Amino acid sequence: MIVVVGLIVAFVLLVLFTNRDTRLCRWREYPGSGDSDWRCVHCGAHTTGPRGSPPQRCLRPRA
């Protein structure tokens, strides 16, 4: 019984603390001189930004 309650609590915490804006994004960094080029493997979005700091929101184009 305690295992079932633990699984339910873990699922609820997972739902509450995941960032829905970037849930599917998988950012890859391509460093260059100065800022890095960031590309999302999942949706193909790309942007530039500081090294070691991936975008905090999804940048995929909306249809």
C-alpha cells in the first residue's frame, strides 16, 4: 500500500515541477566565438545564447 501511495506522490510531483514550455525540447550546443548556437533536436528550432545556458522556453514555430 505504501508503494502505491509513493508512486502517486512521485507522479503528482513530476507533473507539478516539469516545465511544460520545454518538455519536449532537447537543446544541443554548438559553441562558436562569443555566443553559442543552440539547436533543438526535437523540433528544429535554433537560436543563439550564452555558453552553457540553454533556452528556458520552446522556440518552435507555431502553426
